[in-house]
Amino acid sequence: MIRPSHAFLRLLGVVLLLSGLQLSADTLVFTNGDRLSGSLVRADATMVVFNSPMFGQASVPWQHIRSLTTLKPYVLITTSYGVHQGRIRLHDQQLIVQSHGHPTAVLTPKQAAMLISPDTYARDVTAAYPVWSGWKGSLTTGLTLLNATQSVRSFTGSIQLSRATPRLDWLPPQSKTAFAFEGNYGRIAQTGHPTVLTDILNADLEQDEYLSPRLFSFGDVKMNRNLAQGLGLQQAYGGGVGLKLKRTAATQLSVRADLHYTNQRFLHKAGNGFLASSYSETLRHRFDRAVIWTESFSVTPSLTQRLAYQTAGSSSLAIPLYRALSFNTSLIDSYINNPLPGFQKNSLQFITGLQFTLH
């Protein structure tokens, strides 16, 4: 009797293991006959995202796929908002959704608004999560202390938070809530000289509602304080429309226009109310090694008071240091055409600090 060698048994075990993995995996076949085994991640009307243990994650256009077969059920949402759940099979450029006890659905890839797992659909599409969860953004802070002939205390900080529905970035957006706060406080004291204070605060709360994946309407409330320009408090309430000109994994560019009511209160001066409009753009770009550049610029002409126009711009760079911690440097410029006599119209800030990213 001939007994198999240990090497042969090990080889047989590897072959059986690979066969088991092959039978339990989703399968994608390209039009040239090449085959991938792994798992379907997601898909839409143009692209399939497929993960293979050997080649990693790949994005493949539908026209380059001959067949696709899944062993697990998926949820397919059509462009007409129909929902089908079951195993997926692509044959002759037709998507076939099969589920036990339900009629078979036959569609074209162009009819697939999204194809996702049931867990993703339940967690990120249909679930109503509480208001305190789902926030993303960053926290930035900087501090300066000096004790000498002069006593200097300076603190800068900012909070940028947003909460989108649905939470996944690649799903068609429905709504978004954004909150931003920036503060710069400084105190310079010297014996025999008046104390110099820096007090700059900016707060913004905005609610977006998407009319299409790129077009959205919004309402917002803005609060500003800048003692360097004699501005005690400025409040603006309004709304408008915005358009996302570019939205890729690396670059997001949007423009917006609004109409709002502004109430200004300068130091030692009665309040000033007027109607104004604002036109702005925002750019966010991710470079190699996860360096992020954010830039924005706005022009705000007054519709009822000719001299009460304003402009504002900012540019910031976040350089990653360790995990969620980054080094941040920002340049912020604010121009008010109607400050109090004796105050400059322009306010320029250069800020550096540490940034912590919230996921």
C-alpha cells in the first residue's frame, strides 16, 4: 500500500482551501476573459467597485464586464427609486436580481442608482440616527504665553463640523448640517501702558437640502465680532442656492449665492441694518500624503446701503503628523468698507496650531 507523502497532503490541503474560497466568493469576468474572485463592494449606473484578495479594490466600468455573480444578497436601488434585494447576476448586459419567494427583477446597469450590501442599506440609507451622531470635522487650537516686560496671552481655536444624510460620501446626498466656529483672543499688558485686546469671533450654522446630486438650497445664520475693526457684533440671516462644480475623491469645488439681512453693531454707535447678497466659492483639495488645502472667497455687496459692502477670504493647509493629528496653518482676511472712524477696513490673521480630525 502506497501512502501519500506529507508534501502531497499539504499541497492537497492548499488546493482544497483555495477551491473553498473560490466557491464562496463573488465572481467578476472581464470582456477579455480575465476573472476576479472576491466580493462586490458597491456599484452604481456607471461603475462597479470590486475587492479581490489578490489585487485589492478595483473600480471597473460596466462596459468592461462580461459577467458578475454574487453568492450573497445585495440591495439594488433603481434610478426610479425602486428597491430590489437578492443575489445579483449580470448576463448579456442585464442585471438579474433573484430572491427566494420574490419575483425575479431584470434591469440594465444604467437603471442601477446604487447597489450595496443589506447592512449598508439598513445602517446608512434608511436608518434615522440621533442628532448627536454622524458628525465629521476637525478641531484646531493654538496658544501663546509670554511673561517679560510685556505680559502676552493669546489663544486661537476653531471647530468645523458637518453632518450629512446619508453618511456615506459616495451615496447621493440628501441634506447636510454644518457648524463652524473660529476664535482669536489676545491680551497684551505692560505697566504704565493701556492694555491691548484682540477679540475676533466667527460662528456659522448652515442647513443644506439637495435638489439634485450637485444643486442644493441652503439657509444659514452668521455671527461675527472683530474689535480690531470696532465691530461689536454682526448678525446675518438668509439663504440661497449652491452648486457643486466638481466632486472627486481629491477635489471638491462649489459656488453659492444668497440673499440675507444684516444687522451691524459697532462700538459706541447705533445698530445698522441693511439687505445684502453674497457670492462665494469654496475649494478643498487633497494632495499626495494626505496634505489638505482649503480655500474660500466671498464678496458681499449691500443692496440698500451702497458703502456697507464686505469681502472675506481664507486659505489653510493641514499637514498630517500622526493619525488624526495634523499641523495647521491658516491665513484669514476680512474687509469691511464701513468701520468706525480710526479703525482700519482690513483685518488679516495668520494662525498656526494643531488640528485633530473627527471621523
